[in-house]
Amino acid sequence: LKERLLSFYSNNGPPKHIIIYRDGISESEFVNTAREELTSVMAACRSLDSEYRPTISYVVVLKKHHTRFFVQNECDAKCVLFILLLLLLLLLLLLLLLQLE
């Protein structure tokens, strides 16, 4: 990761936004894996410049065989919204924990 960031940095300057697209993390491993990977990305950024703090988006795709993009009824819509809100809260908590370290 550090090598890729350095290559981009030397050719284009520092990216303002880094997007990490991740697949293959089970729900039980999500928090630990995300913490380790985000810590690694932040360390790589600081190694280029101690003041460099890009916006980082961490996107995780989960493989659920019965997940639908379009809901069938109002109850399903509420469940999808609830799950998305929980995931957002989890991500915000993770970012807060990383800032406290």
C-alpha cells in the first residue's frame, strides 16, 4: 500500500480522497480488519508527510445471497434502513476509535 501511495504521490501529488473497496470480510472479522487496514493506510499517509490527512472512504461488500436492491414491502424497507444506519454508526465509531489512538 505504501508503495502504491508513494507512486501516486510522486506522479500526481497527494490524493485528497482515498477509497478502499474491500470484499471477503466476514461480519465477525469486520471491526478488527477495518481497524488494521485503516491504521495501515493512515501510517502510510503520515510517512509521506506528517500533516497529510486525506479523506478515507472504506467500503465493504458483504455477500448475502438473499439481499435485494429493491424492497418488496414497507417492513423490508425499514429493515434495510435500520441495517444501513447500524453500519454507518459502526463506521463512525471505528473512525472515532482510530482518531483516539
